[in-house]
Amino acid sequence: MKKYDMHVHVWQGREERDMEIMAKACELYHVDKIFISGLCGEFPEIDAINEINDYTLKYMKQYPELVEGYCYVNPRHDACMDTLKRCVEDGGMIGMKLWIATLCDDPLNNKYIEKCIDYDIPILLHAWRKTVGQMKCESTPEHVANIAKRYPEAKFIMAHIGGNCYAGVKPVLDCKNVTIDFCGSVFRADDIEYTVKWVGADRVVFGTDMPGSFLVNEGQVLEADITEEEKEMIMWKNTAKLFNMEVV
């Protein structure tokens, strides 16, 4: 079975170390593709944004068969539109990443989402509802539902099952343009079963939030009480279709 990890990161200040860790994990666990977004602080300035995206572009060139890239943008900077165009049109990135610089349904994001619609590329949205410690512009599943309904023609990925499958799935239940990943968690395998039950296996994709543990998230899929066909859909086929890749 192929393995496409559609949610990994390199972090500002440790980019080389993160990539080395992930490359070793990919070799050890036979990962076919990883999809990188660089991250660099809650409200990063444009120079930091361009620098972290340049690292992603570097690794795309260094590992051309393994690495795909998301362009990370902070929509509070108008210059990020030039960053998005450079990374997608010139650099070959195939997605856009929104983190915690804005709530995902903030109107500041509209022109970026519209550009991604033009490019026909998915938008990866950080989403997490916390009991304590919610960050100022940290989106929840309700914010994801808002933007998905505003732009039904866009392709969104809600990360982390919104932080909790029981609270995360229901707001986006009827948003057919929202795919769900479960990365970066110690969720149980039955959380995947719950998500598949309510939205279908075709709306669930595999990610790990590396450079954290790859095996934790892979184990959740392998242990889940779903069919082998559904596991294969989650592990790579859904991601390939979402990013307009060949499924063979």
C-alpha cells in the first residue's frame, strides 16, 4: 500500500534538522510522498514567510520524487499574494497553508482562496477547538464550515479533525468540499472509525504532523475497524485525487 503523508512541517530555525528527520522516517517506513508546509510564528512578517517557503522549495528540488509543497501565507500582508504566485506558478507548489495568523473565515483570506480556486489547488486549514489555551486566531471547525459554505467551489482540508472528532466532524458534515485529516494527535483508532461513519472514507486523508511520530498516525489507520479498501483510500488515494495526481 502506498503512503502519502499530506501534512508535515519544517519549522523556522530547525528546517534542516526537520527535513533530515522526515527523510529518515520516509526511508524507514516506506513513505512515497510527503506534503510540506513551513511555519514561522503566529503573526510572521513577509521576510520570514518568504524564507520558510524557500526552504520548502529547496526540499522539493532536493527530493523531487518525495516532496510536494504548500505555500504558507499570512493574509495580513498584501505581499503574500506575490509569494503565492511565485511558489505555485514558478515553484510548482500544489497547495496553500493557512495557520493561525487569521481565522480561516476572515475576509482577509478571500482573495487567496479565490486564487487557489483559479489554480485548482487545495487549502490546508489548521483547526482545533481547545478547552484552554485557544490562540487568538486559531480556527475551530465552525470557522472551517463558514468558509467552506462561502466558497463551495474551493477544496479545503480541515486538519486534526478539528481537535476532537465528536466536536470536529459535525460542523462540516454537510460541507462536501471539506476533507478531514487526523494528523498530529494521539486520537484512538475509533476516532477514525467515527469520522468515516459520518463523512465517508472518501473525505478522510492521512497526515502525521511530522517531524513528530509517523507511526502513531499510521497505527490509527491500520488498527481502525474499516475495510482494506477504505484504508487504502485514506492512506493515499484520496490525497492523490485531491491534488489531481494519477491514481494507479
